[in-house]
Amino acid sequence: MDDPFSFRETKAGELLVSRGGRVVVTLGGAAASRVLRALDAASTDDEQQLVLAKSTGNYKRGNERGRER
């Protein structure tokens, strides 16, 4: 992946998801716990990137489909 997501957990329990050096979303509480569990369960870097992409809420907007011909 050319521009992968990264993340870090703060002492306050928040999860900061970044891409390109900029924080794109801050998750807290149950959402942060859920994403951290999914990241621990992911076996490959690609799976981790998918979890992080989905956590941003900007995943699969519907325009990703190819031509239907």
C-alpha cells in the first residue's frame, strides 16, 4: 500500500488513526476497544489496514464498483 494507515493508543484510552501523517479520526470508549480487538485479531498487515480504513467511516461509498457490462 502506498499510503498506509497508522494508529496509536493514548494514555486516556483513545485511538488515533492517521494517514499521511495526519490524524483522520479519534476513537474513544467502546469504539476504540472494538477496533483494537479487531487489530489484534488481524493476522496480516492488509487485514489491519482494512480494519483501520473501516474505522474511519469513509469506506465503500458505492462508487468503487466497476463497469457492469
